[in-house]
Amino acid sequence: MPDKKARLGHRVRVWIDKVLQHKEMPDKKAPLCPHCGQEMKKWKVPIASTWANEFFYVCFNDECPYFVQGWEHIWEQQATKASYRCRLDPDTGKYGPVPVWSYDALKNDIID
């Protein structure tokens, strides 16, 4: 199993490759959440995360059914007060959850 230094080096190389190969189009429209139809926001991935991405698109609609129903689902499964928001990986085009612990969690890192 690679040590921490090797994993970090790999993440840096992946990130550099993406920056060099992936030029963003400034007038490209943000995607819509598949659960509520709201425009997703560009969210900066924390540097210390295990994701190699620089950003994801995340639905920050507090009335999105995915987010609203997530509170009950997580409570039933893990007895934890938490939910998740819909996240889109712009590199793969795949949707997935990003965990949140409050309505305001992650909102400080919205880029657009």
C-alpha cells in the first residue's frame, strides 16, 4: 500500500494533468440537479480531501428532495443527524452524494 507521501504526490500529478488538459469554457452553463431541476453551483473541493478534483458541481437547493429526504435516510441507517447533497463530477459526468452536517455546511466554498 502506498504511503501518504506517495498518495499526495499522485493527487498533485493528477491535478496538474487536469489543469493542463482541461481548459474551462467561461460561458458554459452550470448543470441542473437531476432531483430538483435547480442550477448546480460550482463548489471548491477542499485540498485535504481524498478527491483529486479541483471542483464539483453541487446542488445547494435546501428544498431539493434528495437533500430533504437524506436527513431521514441517514438517521434511519446510522442514527446520525446528517444528509447529503447531489454532486456532479465534471471530469466523469457521474453524480453522487456529498455528505453535509447542516443546511449551511459547504456553502462557504461555493465558487460560482
